[in-house]
Amino acid sequence: MDPCPFVRILVGNLALRFPLSTKPSLSRIHPSTSPCYCKIKLKNFPHQVGSIPLIHANTQNPESCNFSLQKSLAACFSLSKSQVDRIISKGGSSYKLSIEVYADPDGSTCGLASGKLLGKVTVPLDLRGAESRSSVARNGWIDIGRNKSNKNGSSARMFLTVRTEPDPRFVFQFGGEPECSPQVFQVQGSVKQAVFTCKFGFRSSSDRNLGSRTSLPESNTSRNWLPSLKTDKDQSAKERKGWSITVHDLSGSPVAMASMVTPFVPSPGSDRVSRSNPGAWSILRPECGTWKPWGRLEAWREPGFTDALGYRFDLFHDDIVATGTTTTVASSTLSTKLGGKFTMDMTTNISTPSISPQSSCDLGSGSRPGSRPGSGSGSDFGFGLPLSPQSLYRGGFVMSSTVEGVGKCSKPEVEVGVKHVTCTEDAAAFVALAAAMDLSMDACQSFSQKLRKELRQQSQNFVD
């Protein structure tokens, strides 16, 4: 099926310039400390906060300045086709981006509290045709504050760039909770098509094969970097270990796996998994008859009284076995009560190129010109390059997956940027990662609480 159309609204290249006459009153503000910030708002989206550097009053074009933040991204909003259609049907001309500019001379608020409001600007957004072409809504100076109508240039001014671009994505929906071994569907509008099946299971201390019973044999290489699980029976009640989920294509071939390689254990004197000793998953892909490490997901509970799950995802370099080199591509927190979205987005520059929204794919057994040779299932999935540390320089949206809070029914929805998928195995790796992220919410649940029955079978499986 074809990917789903998405539109991204990018805001960046921010700079603030004050007239010379106001310089004495702003003597405590220095460009290098970014004492001004802004709240960037779009209807029905949480506002985003960005800092704004100051430039010399006689500078006409901030692009000519040697600013470290030049061409940087300040905010990004993603809209699905249904959201775009709704906006257009209600009169797209009324849809606007709002930016509130604040002064923070002490550098103490950083957007967490209200500084002094300097002014507000709005940028109209025309989303007609945005799914198929990029457009610039604003690129230049705009007056802020009370003297907007002043024509002599005595008002404060802000430089900004606002643009829209198409960002097609493959969308996948789990048919059930990952621990219930569900099917996974590709979604395109109201159409769903089964593309994967998931098999959740447990690895015992004597099970050295990371795959399922029908999966690929393990090589000596992969055994070197995967730590062995402890066999101490006294620790089994205080450990969550051995969980794995294998993603199969419709022919039954394993195309990706998430395997818990570091047990989730409470910190001493606590019933929580701590950041200093996180649990970890390895995300693996099939290659040349064995499993090859692709990435590592760590998760923990944030300290204090916060109900937050912390996570970090590291992407392995091709020479991981020899060098152990990784690149961190995602690190953030999620609410354990409300859940949220695990997101991997490498957009740092507002001039990030977009990929053609006409890209399409089939999940058949044939391959397209330029597809990656030697893939496990032989099927092709889309246009792009598989995600690797080298490919991150392309930037842009990579993937996101929904994660429900503890105790809630979770059927993750996964979005993957088209340019990061070239075959079935690429897509399956993201699906396995989404499953691991979802299961981490359970693995990090307080050890004073009982897990659901699908996750408690380990007490039987670990008996020697």
C-alpha cells in the first residue's frame, strides 16, 4: 500500500533585533546568553518553546551573521491528512501560527514561567496542496510589540522562517497488546492490511538462541555482545527478564526481534528501576542467516516523585562487535499515567529536504531496482535507505509510536518516515522497537505491583 500523507510545519531561523534607542534598557541582555525566548503555538497542539538570539541592530539579514543557532529549528508540528482536510474544510485561511516573544534578562524562566511579554506575531498558513509540495509561509523580518505600525524602524523586530513540507509516512497498527502476540496491520486511510505477526515469549536461562523456535540460528559473533542472563533463583521474584518479541512476515519468516538483554531490577532499598541501572532491550535484524544487532533501548523510572518513564535508544554502528560504537538517536521521558509518544526525529535544520509524497510500495515478494540485497524475506517496502548512523545526516522525521500509561490497554500505532524504509525488514525493526518501548512501561512498573498474567509466566519458565 501507499504511505499516508503527512504535512510538517517547520519554524526556525529565529533572531531578535532591538532598535539602538532601546539598548540601554536592555543592557543586561547579551546575544550569547539567549535571554529571550518564545512560545510557538498552533491550535490543538501543545505549545513549543524556543530561545531567540539577539543580533546587532544594523544587521538586515541574519543569514549573513555567524550565529551558532543560524538555520536551526525552533519548532515542528506534524499533521495527518485528516487533520489537514479538517482545517481546509473549515476555511484554511483562518489557520494561523502564533508566536509570543518574552524577555528573560535573568535567564531564570526558560519558558517554564512567564517572563516579560514583548510582543506577539501571527503567521497565516495555507495548507492547500501542502501534501504534495513544500511552501514558505514566511521568511523575513516582522515587527513585534506595541509599535508594529511604526514605519521608522524603531520597533523590535524578529526574523523567522515558517515553511510547510510533505512528509509521507508508513503507518502500522498493532491488533492487540504486544504481549498477546497480535497481528500488525499497515493502515492507509480506512484500509487495513495485515503485514506482520508478533510472537511474544520468554527466554529461559538455558536458552542461548535469541530467536523463536523457528527462527534463525545464532552466530558466535552475536553471542559475544549479548550478556548472559543470571540464573540465581532468589533473584527471579525481583527481576523481570527474558522477555522477547519476534516479528514475522506473512510467510512466517522472522524479520525482526526485540530481546530483553539486561533484566529490569529495582534499585537497592526501592521498588523502582533506576536510571543508574536501567533495563535494556536489543533490537535485532536478520542478516546472512543470523541475527545482527541494530539498536539498544534502555528504560527506567525517573527519580523522585515524578510519574515518568525515562528512555534512551542507541543505534549501533556496523562495526559494533569490534568497537562497541553507538549513536544516541532518542532520549526523553513519558508519563506513566498518561502515556505519550516515543519519537525519533533528527530534524535540526529548517531546510531539511523532503521526499516525494508519490513514493509507494507493495508488500509482495518481488523486489525493486536498487533494493537492498540479501534481505531475509526478499520483499521490498518503499523508497529510501535503512536507518543507520550514517543515514542520520539526512535528518527529518524517523519514527514515532504511541505508548499507553500503566494499566491501560495498549495497541501501539507506529509511524515511520518513508525515506528510512526500503524493505520489509526495515519496517519490521521499527515495529519491534515500538513493541519493546510499550513493554518497557510494564517492565518499569513498581515491583510492589503485580504484572498482568501474560507477563508473569516467567516464574514458571525460569525454573530449571
